[in-house]
Amino acid sequence: MAEVGGIAGDHLRSFIERIERLEEEKAALAADIKDVYAEAKGTGFDVKIMRQLVRLRKMEDHDRTEQEEILDLYKRALGME
């Protein structure tokens, strides 16, 4: 493939094809995750809460603690506790 405007076509094509393959893998993984949530819902688990737990488990302990403290403060300010 030719070089156009200083861009090597073969090198660019290589990157694009790699990205396309990774996007396909990402879509397949997203479908698998969706299936797991559906299975969990079918056995009676609350999927919304499960998603929150997954998000919380990704956080560092100090970040999670800070978020929970701020949430509690806001809830108290609104008279929710």
C-alpha cells in the first residue's frame, strides 16, 4: 500500500484491523456479561444492586469510604435518615 501525505497505509491498516478485532471481542464480552446478569435476575437477584456492587468493588477502599460518607451527609441534609 502506498504512503500518502506521510502516512504509511499498511501501518495504518494494521492498527485499524487490530482495533476492529478488539471491538468485536469487547462486544462479545458485553453480551456475556449481559447473559450473566440475566441469569442472576432469573434466580431472584436484583441486577441494579449487583451493578452497584461491581462498581463499588472496583473502587479503592478510601474512595469508596469517602463516597459513602458524602452520600450519608447528603441524605441527612435532605432528611432521608
